[in-house]
Amino acid sequence: MMLREKHMQIKFLAEEGVTITEIARRQGVTRQTVYNHLNRTEPDPKPRAGRASKLDPVQGLHPGWP
């Protein structure tokens, strides 16, 4: 997964002593993204919970509706 690879690269570069600005430049991301990755304990963010739709109550009532 690309997010995991980018996370590991950012962590590695930071451990090597590369500055935040240089890491952001090399990875093609903002400095805030670098800070977010360095403060994150897990490489993958938690999956988001699904959200109900206004159409859920009538979804199965009409044939041909998605």
C-alpha cells in the first residue's frame, strides 16, 4: 500500500536526520503531512465508519433503483 510505504520512508528519513522541509520536498507532500506521519503511531489510518443515506429507507421499494 502506498500510504504505508510513504509513512516508512518519512520515518526513515527523519531518523537519518533529514529536515522536515527536505523530507516534504523529496516526498512531494506538505510539511504538515510530514508532521502528521511522524506523530502517527500506525502507518494506516483507521477506516471510517459508513454513513446512512436519506434514501436507505426506500432503497428496496422501487425496482430499477440502484
